[in-house]
Amino acid sequence: MEAGWPKGGCLLWMGDHLDPAPAAPPVPGLTAPRKRRGVGSWLAPWMALAVLAGTLGITFRVWTQARTSARQEIRAYFDFRARDALSRMTQRLATYEQVLRGVRGLIYASDRVSRREFSAYVASLRLEEHHPGIQGLGYAALVPRAKAGQHVEGIRREGFPGYTLWPAGDRDPLSAIIYLEPFSGRNLRAFGYDMFSEPVRREAMARAWQTGATALSAKVTLVQETGQDVQSGFLMYLPVYAKGGEPGRNLEGWVYVPFRMADFMADVLGERAGDLDIEIYDGDVPGPDTLMYDRDPGHASLLPPPGLGSRQALVFGGHRWTVAIRALPVLEAQMRRDRSIEVLVVGGLGSLLAAVLVWALVQGRERALALAETRKLQVEAQRLHHQGAIGILAKGLAHDFNNLMQSVLSWVYLARLHAEPGGKVAQALDHVEVGSAQARELSERLHLLSDAPDLLDSRGPVAPLLQQAVAEALAGSEVQARFELEAADAVVRFQATQLQAVFTHVTVNAREAMAGQGSLVVSLRRQTFPEGEELPVPAPGSYLHVAFADAGPGIDPALLPLIFDPYVSTKQTFSRKGLGLGLALCRIVVQRHGGAITAESRPGAGTTIHLYLPLAPREGAAGQT
């Protein structure tokens, strides 16, 4: 052995340095133990591989969930865009209706609106700037058949010698477009047109006449069409009654707006629908004859819509449109711009780190077993087997674990450089960073516990500490705690942080045993142990007896005597919940308080953990409280 290492000591590897374990006192008649070859040398790599495979499987599952989440987000975005498009169409129709009401208000406010006044009013609206989807704004007069000739002569005297009512035919009543602004270009073709002569227009005009409300026509071809760039069209009518008139009576005419469908939709959508294909059908039955608008004719029909698509109804002015919307490749491409690949990278690195951690834990367990075997051969070390081995192991694991967590945090920092701020990967890295910080805090607590002096710096009742620890441990579960505090005023000497940790761990074990449901009975009472009988405590005297009785499934009788040994657990070994150090550390803490911890259980009848803490002498008295 090299100089400088204490005799009789064994070496524990602690990551980047070696710490000598404290030497056990020599015992006469004992021979040195044989060097044992533990299972850790071959079990560690296999367990590390198993953890690596398991965590990679979890990573794959998280990755698939991330992809699913990305698809759900794009679906939600598409639904929003589709609703927005439908809402903009409805709002724009309502805007045009208000324009018609303004024109009707002008007519009602005047005895007679001249052609010049009508033209000046429409010009003031600046339709081409504010409402480019409107083909024109006009007024059609109701003309009884008997007054048709008088009507034509009156318009001709206004400077239109070629004016006539068309198409010809014996109809009564007739309608005549007499005002239409802008009065140029395509709109000149509609001058004098009898819209009542065409069945589709007549149905909408009659509906407006009888109801007094705005009426939208079905699909038509406007008379303004010139044969080039022909579009489907529709018209919006609002009836104008004689003063004092009411719906269905005393009709004078209609103010109306003709629309070319493609121009209307260009005004409604602008550049906002560049990633959507929108089709509009007249009525409830989609088909080639009812198709009014198709924003992207190069794509297949949307009935039924492939991929991301929706089909909705738009009802306005007593008429219904069927609106089919589909996501174009521009929008669907966003589904491939998710960050799920980053989940794979970060998850793979995390899986590798978890495998290394498990390897270190298994090797640490093997070292602890070797240390325990050595100390079992020394009579003086029998009582310190559990406490000493766990203390040294905790210190070593804390050091190794801190090194591993530092590596994890370094990788988190590097991954954050490539993650989108505020994105899902950045949020996942936040959780990894918080979990790593909590793990480092746990290792620091283990390190502190391994070499903390037996300093009991508090004196008083433990009932408040007990109630607080139980309440915090059961928070968020359905387990109900029932306290029976007969000795709530009993005084003991204790170290608050360590004793609260014992109360918390025992309560958490009970909560998990009952699967988060049931009742936990926590009691405090004084108990005296006389001399001359087998005692569960270190020495005769008066103790505070703290009991935790759960309603769980109980513990296997073969396992019950071992539950306070290190690495013995009723849960899955080496899982996140079942490393097997909790109750061993609890026993160390209770023994430092001069007390004892025991357990009793029957399968199917629950488990009771008993803690015995020596009662503190009264200040200035020899008795016990």
C-alpha cells in the first residue's frame, strides 16, 4: 500500500478522486475477508443498456407526441383561418348592406333625388378606394305596365334619347335601372334593364319587397359582363317605399349592388388567404352548376375536402352559400417545420446520461456491498453497518451525481443555443434544467446527511413539525390524514430539517402504498419502557411514540425485517421511486436522535411505522416530560 493511505482502509472511487473509507477497529480472532467478485462488474453494463433502451423508447414516444401536437396546432391554426375567412365575408356583406341603407336614407331625406345628386353622393363614398368589390351602386324603379311609356319619355327628356326598357315583353309590373354609378364602362350595359324579367333576380327582389329586409340573390351572370373574363355574380337588394309605406305596400323601387364574385372575394380576402383554397357554392347542393368562386382551380374539388379542409354554411340576406376551404401546400408545409427532431436529439442525450448514471449507481451499490461484507467481520462495526455504509455511499453518490448533473446542465445550455425561444424544445429544456437543479439539491442533502454531526439543536414539541410534513406530503392526493395527538405537548430534542424529512418520507411511502387514496392515521403518545424486557428502543426510559398507520396492501413477511436495510425496497429496484435508500436514511436520522424505528405489517391489512424519540428532561428537573 502506498504511503499516505491509512491502514485498514478501503478505497471508494468518487468520480475524479479517491477517498479512503474510515478504518474499522480490529477485532481479535477475525481473519481478513476474501476478496469477493460482485455481480456489479457484469450487471452494470446490462442495466445501463436496459435503461438506455427504455429511455430511448420514452424519447420516441415523446417525439411522436410532439409531432402529433404540431399537427394539432396546425389544425387549430387552419380552423382559425377558415373561421376568419368566413367572418370577413359576412362582415363585408354587412358593410355593403350599410352602404345600401345610406343610399336609401338619401332617398328618404329628399323629395326627389336627381341623377346629379345621386352621382355626387356615390362619388363621395369613394367606392373604388374603400369598397373595390362593389361593381356599382344603383337604383331600380318599380314601373307599372300602364306607365311604362310615360317612364321612358321622362328618362329621354333627361338627355338619353336612346333610352328604353329592356328586354321587351308583356310584363306587369316592370323594373328599370335608372341610376347606376359609376355610370361608365360595363355599367352602361345595365341602363334601363328590367331585372324583374329574370327569375333569379325577381325572386330576390320580391323577397325584399315583401319583407322589407335586405335580400341576396342566387347565382347570376351580370348584364355588365362583356364576354371577356366572365365571372359569376350576385346582387344585394334593399326595398325603397313611398313615405309612410310599409313592407309589401307602396313600393317605389330598390337600391341595389351588383357583385362580380371574384372581385368581391379579392376585396374580402386581400392577401390573407394565400395559403387557403376557397370554393363557394350557391345554395346547399355543391356542384359544377352552383360553383360561384374557386380561388385555386388547379386543385381538386373540395367536396369532400382532402387533407386539412372544412365545409361551412354562410347565410345572409335570406340566402345560403356553401363555403368549402382547404389548406394549400403553403400552409401544410408548416406541419414539417416542427421541432420534433430536437426532441430526439435532447432525448437521446438524456438517455445516454441516464444510462451512465445507472451504471454509476450499480457500481456504487457493489462498492457498498463490499464495504458491508468487510464490516460484518468486525464485531464493533455490526451496529454501524447500515449507518456507516449508507453515509459513505451517500457521500460518494452525491459527488458522482453532482458531476453528472453538471454535465447535464452543460448539454442543456448547448441545446438551448439551438432551440427556438419560447418553443416546445425551450420549454422542455426548462423542465430538464429545473429537474437537474432539484437532483443536485437532493445530492447535497445526501452529502450533508452523510457527515453531519449529531447535533440536536431544537427542543420542544414535534406536533407542529409532524402536521406540516404530513400535510405537504399528502398535498394533491386523495389520502386523508387523521391525527390522534395525545402527547402533542411532549418535549424532545431534535434536528428539525432531518426529522421533518423522516416524517415526510414515511408519509410519502404510505401515500404511494395506498395509490393516492385512503386514510392515514398519525398518532402521538407517551410510552415508557422498563428494564428487564426485550425493548424496541436503545435503552429503557420514556419516549415519544409516533405512529403512521396506513390502509395499504401491506408488506411481504419475508421482506418486512429487511425494509430498513439499504437497497431494499418494496417498489421496482433502481426505478425513480424504488432505490431503496429512504427508510435506511430514516433509521440513521432516528438513531442520531437516540431513538428507534420499527415496522409492523400484515398482507392486506396495511402497514404501521413506529418512531420512538427520547423525551427531553424538564429544564431544571430530573424527570421526564
